[in-house]
Amino acid sequence: MDIRQKASITAISLALILAISKFIIGFTSNSMAVVSSGLDSVLDVFMSTMNLFAIWKASQPADDSHQYGHGKVEDMAQVVQAVVIVISGSLIIYRSVHEYLHDEIIVYSVLDAGVMLLSLAFTFIIMTTLKRIGEKTNSNTLRADALHYTSDIYSNSSALIAMALTFYTGRAFFDLLFAVITGCIIIYSAIRILKSGLYGLMDASIPEKTQKEIEEIIGHLPYPYAGYHKLRTRFSGNKKYIDFHLLICKKLSIDEAHMLANDLEKMIKEKMLIADIVVHVEPCNLDGCDLTEDTCTVLRVKAAKKR
């Protein structure tokens, strides 16, 4: 079990405790703000469980049927997660409006505030853990899960404000208002998760900032490196796929060119952590080169400007 799976199990355990607590307290007081937050915690359990499976499956090695690995499972999990979150957010809004129009009585207790404060603390722990490990392992699934728990912080805070305003004013409108706000926040976070998952499924390029870092690593190679072209990138789950054509001075032997390409792959992997890199070595055929380092440097700079 790797660190990503441990993070998901921690999130599942804490979210399950919160869901049970919120439902018990919310139905006792008839507060839709608390119940809606409890429903969100149930979704957290479901999503984190699905993410746990996706992470486990994506970590399986490539096989004859999936020669590029199983990273797309993580992207698929993000899409499913986003769709379910949108549905849950819509249900929260619908249920809140329904309860308000039927004049349901809300009776708050100290337990309502207690469970929501506990929820805030637990959710913050889950969110920071998932975000830290997601960044460390470059896992889009954990990042998406962290984003979802971030929306929970907003929803829990909204529920607390709703309880305070409803208690002091006696108006149930605030419970409705903040439940609707919670639903909208949930839907908004789902759209961001959906975009990330779809980008992975559609083989979108890695972030521009990361791609520029790769170009800088390649561009700082010394002679006999002569340039590069046809750089292509994509990502699948937490793994990046990079391939490009590396131009090498044509006076080098095959062994020397191969060693240079291997060294370059190692430098990029040190920066990218989890990456599959394919370097196509080509002999440089730039006109006007007399096979010296000085000439190569000048021509390489000109070629880079044109690119």
C-alpha cells in the first residue's frame, strides 16, 4: 500500500464518522443546512472510496492489454466523481427549497454547532493531507479529492453561519440561503474536477509551466547537442508522457548519442518525478556548420528563435 492509498483510507474513515454524526444531529434538529452537509460527507466517503480503487488500479503495471498502463482509470474516476457531485449539489438545493416552502420547523441544539465545528476540524485535516500528498506524488485524483474537501470547508462554515443567524433571528430563510450556497459551491467545484478528468481522457498537454521547464532542461544541454523539435506531451493519471526529437551533431557515434539521450531522460525524470520519456535521436543537418562547438552554438540559437 503506497502513500496515496493510505491518504485515501484516512479520508474515508474521517468522512464516515462525520457523515453519521451530521445525519443524527441534522434530522434531530430538522436543519437542512446540517443534513445537506451530512449528505456531502456521504459523498465524500463514496468518492474517496472510488478514488482509492482508481489509485490502486492505476498503480498496476502495464500488461498485454494495457501497454501504456492503467493511468486513465484515475481520469475516469474524476469524471464520475464530478457528475455525482453535480447531482448531489442539485439535490441539496432542491431539498432546501422544498423544506422552506413547506415551513418545516428548525430546532437547533448545542450538538448542531458541535458537530459542525468537529466537521470543520476533520475536513481541514483531510484536505491538507490529500493536497500535500497529491502534490508530492503528482496525483490528480488526490488533488481533485482535496478540492472537493475544500468545498466542504465552505459548506461547513456556511452551515455554522446559518445556524447562528437562524437561532438569533428566528427566520428559517438563512438555513435555506446557506444550504443553497453550499449546493452552488459543490457544483462549482465539480466542474473544475470534471475539466481535469476530461483533459486527461483527451490526452491534453501537460501544464504550460511544466512544459517550459522541460524545454529549459533540453535547451541547456552542451555541445554536441544541436537542437530539438516535435516536442509532444500528455498526461494519464499522475503520469506524464513526453516525447521529442533530439538533434545531435552528426559526427558523434551511435553509442555517444545514445548516452547523451539517456542522460537527458534522467535529468527530466528528476524534475518530473513520474514520467515516461521517449527521445528520438536525429543527426543534425543544419547548413553552414563546420562541426565545431562555436558554429553549433550560433546555429542552435538561430533555430531556437525561429521555433
